[in-house]
Amino acid sequence: DAAMRFCLITTFFPPQGFGGDAIYVQRLARALVRMGHHVEVIHCQDSYEALAPAGSRAKPVKGHRGTLQGVDGVIVHRLHSRLGPLSPLATYLTGRPLFKRRRIGRILEAGKFDVIHYHNISLVGGPALLALGNAVKLYTMHEHWLLCPTHVLFRFNRALCTRRTCILCQLAHRRPIQLWRHSDLLKRSLQHVDAFLALTRFTRDLHQARYPELPWRHLPPFAVPSLANPSGSAVQMLPEKPFFLYVGRLERLKGVQTLIPLFQQQEANAAPADLVIVGQGSLAEDLKRQVQRMGSRIHLIGHLAAEELPAIYARAIAVLVPTLTYEVFNQVIVEAFAQATPVIARDLGPLPEIVREAGGGLTYRDETELLTHLRHLAKDQSERERLGRSGQEAIATLWSERSVLARYLAIIEELRSQRSLPAPLP
């Protein structure tokens, strides 16, 4: 196939990024380059510098502002304004690129791209960004930004959103009010996109219910291949006893706090093994205080680099995913499957779709059912191995780079044909 020119636009991009959306864009960019395509990425340096905790910011690299070409062949445009954090704040409040519009426009015009693929654009340009450029336009939903001003559908930071009280909810999340959401800007801007890509069918259907007139597609992410011999220095921090594992942000919506009561008890209704928690977030200090009062059944590891996680997954009885709101996907589940480790996930949103389609784990509706699953997998090694094999095999059939990218490129060719665009130059 002829090589194409891609522009991926997102707010965050490694190493100036955090979260699954930044990692997704990097993996996609590198994979497309390996296939022979030309790839450029536009992201917002100001947003990263404004939101990353000072102690955890990635060290600046040569050319960290401006444009540079990485060793992986990806050209990266890091947008920086003299206004610093005021630039993404202006975008957040108005829904428009404002101080970065001219630079983005020049990049898109000079690049003569065949495909413009939008990702998390909430701070790099807002909905008005979707009108810029002339190419096949894709939009991948890494969060519920199209539906929710806080992106997470977690009402008042307490429970799953079941009815719209957006202004009060933004205040509860300590967010400024986005007045543009009360205009027709978003609806008009979405008309510029040729296809919206959802990482799960649940996410596709949830968005389609709000915007039935838009072209929705299901395209899962691809997984990183399993490491044959996972290793990492972090294994020295693990308990010698068997343990269950939580990996993720330590935030209320992730549900990690719901696991604590099961592991703090020593009686017959307690979990049958220890709990290891990997991650950081606003609940970290509260969890630390609880652990100090309860003894040694819960182990807080803190943040770990991605390359250290496979060894942790491989040691766990199972990975626990207690999320309390709708996710668009959960990369932790697939990372556990890659190490042949089963998953126990809350039966909510897209989680059961991922777990059941792979056959690599169990789901639960309440803590009583969760405790039953914990006991079952703790004592049944053959069942753990069976679920682990199913999850690992699903990597190749459901989330392999080859199969996902084949579907991705097929969607693009279909859209190019519908738009009657000329084929890329050989």
C-alpha cells in the first residue's frame, strides 16, 4: 500500500504526558512509522507544564519546545505560548484554539496530510479545532469529553452520572464553567469529522445514543506483546506471600477505596491474600493512613514506570479493577492478560465486554460477589492458569497490532473513497 501522511493531534504526548491517551498516541505513531507512513504529532507543552506535579515532570529534552524528530521517526510539534498556562485555560473556557490556532494551521497546511486524527483535544484546541485542515478526519474517544465537561461521568465526584446537572457537577469537581457547552459550537464542530472511533462497543453505543446522526465505529487499541521473561527492580518491594493487585490512579472514581475493607479484616469474611496497590493520586495519603492503622495486609507501592509493571502482573493471583464509573477502555486489563494473569473487574460499563470477550477473568456486581471470586482464584490454581491462558491468547486475536492497524487503515481507505480523494502518491 502507498505511504500516507498522518497528523495526530492530542493534548499530551510522552514524555510530556500522563495517562493512557498519551501512550496510545505514541504507540499508534510509532506503529505507523514502522509501516512506512509519515507521522507528525501536535501536542500542547503548556498544558503539560500547567498540570503535571512539579516533582514528577519529565525532564526537558533538547528541543522540548518547538519541533523535533525523535529516534523513532515521529516528528513532534510541541506547542508553547508566551502566555504559558493561560493558553490552555483560554481553550478550556472558550472551546477554541485561540493562541495556538495560527501555529496549528501552519503545520496542517505545510504537512499536506492525508489523515488528521484527533485524540484528547480538550486543551490543545477544543471543538473548534476540528474545523482546521483538509484531510480524512478521525476522532478517537479516550474519555467522555463529548458527553461530560469533567470527562468522567462521575457525578459530584461521588457516583456514576445518571442525570445531567453539569454546572453544579463542574463546581463540585472544582472546574471553571465551560459556557461554550451551552452553545451549538460542539454540535457544529463535530460535523467536520468523518468517523468517530470508540475503543469499546459500550462506549460507541453510549455516544451514539447522544449523537445518533454521527458516524460511529468500534476500533479497539492494540496491545504491547507479552514479555517472555518479565523483570524489574520493583519485585523487591512485593510481599513474599500471595497477593492480589490493583494498578491505576488512586482516585475515588477508580474505586480502589472499596477494596480496603475486604483486606483489612482478619476474620472469616476477609480476603484470602494480601493486596498490593500500585499508583498515585489524591487518595494516596488517606490510603497510607488506613494502611498504617490496619497492619501489613495492604502494600502501597506508589508509582512505577511502565517497564516495571509486567513483573508485578506476573506475580499476582489476579488483577482487581473496581472502577465506579464508565471507562472507555481499561488498559490495565489487557496488560494483565499479556502476562497470563486473570482479572476480576466490576460489572460496569465496558469492563465486562473486555473481560468476557477475552475469557480471561471474572466480573462482580457487589463486594460479596467479589469476595467469592477472590477465594475461588486464591485456592484454584488450575482455574487461574486457564483464565490466564485465555486472556493471553486474546491478545493475538482481539488486540494485536497487525489486526487493529489493518482495520484502522481499511476505515481510512473507505472514507477516502467516500470523499473521492486522490490516492496517496507512491
